[in-house]
Amino acid sequence: MKAAVLEAFKTPMKVHENWPDPECGPEDAIVKVEANGICRSDWHVCEGDWEWIGLQPELPHVIGHEYCGIVEEVGSQVTKFKKGDRVICPFNFGCGTCEFCQSGHQNTCVNFEGAGFVRPGGYGQYAGVSRADLNLVALPETIPFVEAASMGCRFMTSFHGVVDQAQVGAGDWVSIHGCGGIGLAATQIATSLGANVIAVDINDESLAVAKQMGALHTVNAAKEDAPAAVIELSGGGTHVSIDALGIATTCLNSILSLRSRGRHLQIGLTTQEEKGFVSLPVDIMVARELQFVGTIGMQPQRYPSMLNMVESGKLTPGRMVTNVIGIDDAADVITSMGSYGTVGTTVVKW
């Protein structure tokens, strides 16, 4: 198959015309990839980040964790899917047997086998899905593949975080720090729930897109004190604040933007600079009874709620897509993410 392959960290992916196809086990499925979203997480992986949490793949490897497509092959034990089915693939494949999978939290599976991290991902023409009956999701005919790919990890992770973990409600004030794919998705989702969103970023173009996604106010953190501006706009601080980027500055600004008894939602993962550790204003968190909530991915069984909102028009992830490219251009887009050189969502269409 044709594939963009990561051969070495800190080096752009290289396109191969005859890379080996993924193998299909008895419980697995092979998906012919129709579209794959380009995520900032891809840049982290290419840089060699995240070995401290076990998300560094063995090289060479075909990465890409935001893909959708058509089932090409299923293993002998797969009963829910067949060749020709339209599907979308959560990146966090569960094992089905650990205590978290058994309680319906496959996204925190202790035997994580992630799309694009362990299994070959969406930068190849074909991708393998472990335990397809557990980990694949049917994609409605009404949702185009490019729009489905734009949901990727950014939209599904934001949906689980905003709806399930932070429990954002109508009338809540929500500040979102970082307006990349995650931040824009969270903006749209929180707005659809009736929340008042304040989008924070250092890029005016990204803030303009956040406005289009429903943000009530925007704050340029390069030009003003972000927490102070958020507190003033929200009349005392937000009920929920989200770090959608994962650097020390956005994490701290998010926490300091909260009103008493507020909830900080951490979606962004850190970089080599932090290596997973960020200093926190613990005394303020105690005195104000603030909550620090983490979130990762989303369980396959939660997808229908999100997809129903997309089909009804309450959520429109396709509006976040600003660029559709071929696989030969993917490496350049990922490289540009190191200097925050992208706005909105870029999707590879096969």
C-alpha cells in the first residue's frame, strides 16, 4: 500500500509506494482509509514526545489516529461489521477484559493499543483495528468522510471532556485556552450545550475561527493578561476552564481563570519541556475548592450521541476543516505545527 512512514523522530515522514499492508487477526478489521485528520498529536509523535506515558511508537511506523473509511476485511470472529461498512475509528482501542473496559471505560484501558501508536494508522491506505466488535463505530451515510475525519481525536475527546467529564451546562461560562483543533471543537460543543464561551489564543486568525464556532468573546493572550481578561468578561471567572493545548502557560492560565468551585478540564498533553509535569497553584485550588479533571478519548458506545448531534446539525465539525490535502503533503503540514502554523483542521483525503 502507499503510506507516509515515520522512519525517525524529528524527521518528516517519507512516502512509500509499497509499504506492507496491515495484517488482520481473527478479532480484527482492516479499514480502507478514506480520510485522516492531521492532529497536533501527530507533531508530538514525530518529535518523539510522550515516551513518559507510553505513546512513543516503535519505528519505522505508520502513524495517524483520526481516520475513517470502509471496511475492507474482517477476522473470522467479527460479527458486527462486514466488508463495505462505513466506519469511524476511535483511537483508543480497548482490550475488553480489564476492569475499565468491563465497566465501560475503554478509553482508559490499561492495555491501550492505540490507532497509529501501536497499530498502523491513517497515513496508510489501509489501517488495522484491534477487536473490531469492541472498538469500531458505524458511520452514518449522511456524514461525509472528510467531516468524519475532522472529528478525529479532537472532536470526540472534546465531546467526552466537555459533556461527560466537565459536565458543562446551559448558562455556564467556559474559557478555552488554545484554539487549535481541540479548542475549536470544545468551543462548538460547549456552545451547542448553551454555554457562554471565551476563547483564548495568541493567534488572531485562530480566534476569528473560534468566533465562527460560537465563542461569545475572544482574548489574545499575547496582548493581555488572559486570566484577568476572562475574569472580567465572565463577571468573576468561568465555571469551567479548558487547557486545550498542554503547555505550562495554558494550564496555569486556565486554572487562574476559574471562579470558586470551578472545574479545570485538562485535554492537552505536555511537550518535552514539561515532560508531564506542570507547577500548579495548589493553595488557590484548595481555597477556592477548584476541581482538576482529566480526559482522554471517548468510548465507542458514546459515539452515537455525538453523531446524532452532527446529523441533526447541532454540531458541524466539517466547518472546522480549512484545508484538504493529499498524502504527499501531510509531512509539511505536521512540520508547520511546531510553530503553530496551521489554523482550523487539515484533513488528508485518500
